[in-house]
Amino acid sequence: MGLTIGVDIGGTKIAAGVVDESGTILETSTVPTPPTPEGVVDAIAAAVRTVGAGASAEAVGIGAAGYVDDKRATVLFAPNIKWRHEALKDKIEQRVELPVVVENDANAAAWGEYRFGAGRGHDDVVCITLGTGLGGGIILGGRLHRGRFGVAGEFGHIRMVPDGLLCGCGSQGCWEQYASGRALVRYARQRAAADPERAEALLGLGDGTPEGIEGKHISEAARAGDPVAVDSFRELARWAGAGLADLASLFDPSAFIVGGGVSDEGDLVLEPIRKSYRRWLVGARYRPHAQVVAARLGGRAGLVGAADLARQG
Ligand SMILES: [Zn+2]
């Protein structure tokens, strides 16, 4: 199969792109994400038709945030779009007249990195995406591990801290409450409130209050060596690395790929993650260590991965 179309459904925009066999995006079309669940379906179909017109694409892969069933057809539950048992495959196939595959967005991104990014050359890869929350994807023996019911790799809601912080999912102490973009902001705000003098530079990037500190301010300050911002990244990295050590016990991969906005900071966050990973890895002195590397495809991973999964059929 030659060209396929990948779709990435974001909170603010839906992107569709024609992708070739080497993972290169040839053409894209973006539309704003509509507010209603039905509107999103229409917008996906419109984006696919726009980008597909003139290109001889043979299939469509859609990455969606949420639980996707084992037939890769129905979104069982999407927290942000309010899809409940949404028959997305059927609805899009009717509108675009191409075969459609639906995949969890973090799985699609993991597949993209495995095929064309930081996971190339590895057969066993575990990806974590540190975005607003924490997503995950598992490749074992060169295959995407989806689980019996299609919902494997939801690492963000592993309970890391018994009776810990309340999570949006209703549980307490979930990993993403400690290792995610949202957690990073919380760490920085807490530090700024506790010691405003030390956080003066960081506070100055926002409106001067701890609540005014946002992720972009923490990144900017950390790059300039600001101690409060660097500490906040290290706190996040400690939790991320400790979780990866647990995942090594489960999956024993040769590489962990860390993606999402937080990973844009490179070794500033990767190095403390590696350190924490080695600290908590059981029997660390007596076993081979998986690499912990930054994702390479950035925001393109989900679209490229979804397109390639559609190509695989
Ligand atoms: Zn949770």
C-alpha cells in the first residue's frame, strides 16, 4: 500500500495528513475542533476529504484520545470529546469511502516513534508521553501491544501513591498527577508560593502571582538556569524515572521513549529521569539497562503513526 492519511484530533485543531511509506508527511489540512461530538465527526471527514482530494490515498488512520475497542472501530470512552461507544470507523468510512482504522492517540504516537523516530532499530519499546497528562504505548516484538480489549498502556492512571492526590479519573495517586505538564506547573507554583524571593525571576515571567505561572514560563526560566524552574523539572523527572523502573519490571524493553511537550527540554529533563530510573531499577547493577531517549517526531508522531497503522491494515 502506498499513501495513507493520518488524523490527529487535538483539543483545538484536527489535523489530517497524507503520509508516504517512509513516514514523510506530504500534505496536511487542519480545521478547528468543533465543540460537539457530532461536529468532530464531520470535521474529521472534511479534513480527510480536503487532504485526500488529488492524492491517491488508500486508507485512513485516526488517533483519538480515549479508549478504543479491540476491533479498532469504536471509541468506547473519550474524556474530552464526550464520545461514548462512538462508532467512529463506520461513520467516517461512510463519509470518505476509504477503509478506516481507529487507534488510541498515545498508541499511534508510540507506533510512529517506533517506525520512524527514536524507536527505530528496537523491537521492544515503551513510550510515555508527558503532555497535559501522561499517555503510554507499548511495542513488544515489533507489534503494538493493545491488550485483549484494546486499552493497554494507560500508564497515566497507575496508582503510584496510595491515597495520593485526587485525579480527574476519580482515583487517587495516579502517576500523571506527579509526572505530567500539569504536575510541573503545580511544582513550580508551590515553590513560588513557599519562597517568592527565590522564585522572583520565574514569577516575573507571569503576572507576578504563583497562579500566573504557566508551563511555558517554567521552560523559559529553566533554560536560563533558574533554580526554581530547574527544581520543578527535577521533581517531575524523579517521578517519571521511578515509574519507568516499574515499567522495566513489567516489559523489559530495550528503549524507553519520552515524548510530549515536557520532553522538548531535552537533557534538562531526560538526564534526571535517567538518574531516577537507575536509582529505582531493581537489580540495577546486575542487568542491562534500557536506553531512556527523547521522542524525535514531536507533534507529528500521532498523525504519522496512525497513517502507518492504517497502511499495516
Ligand atoms: Zn487517574
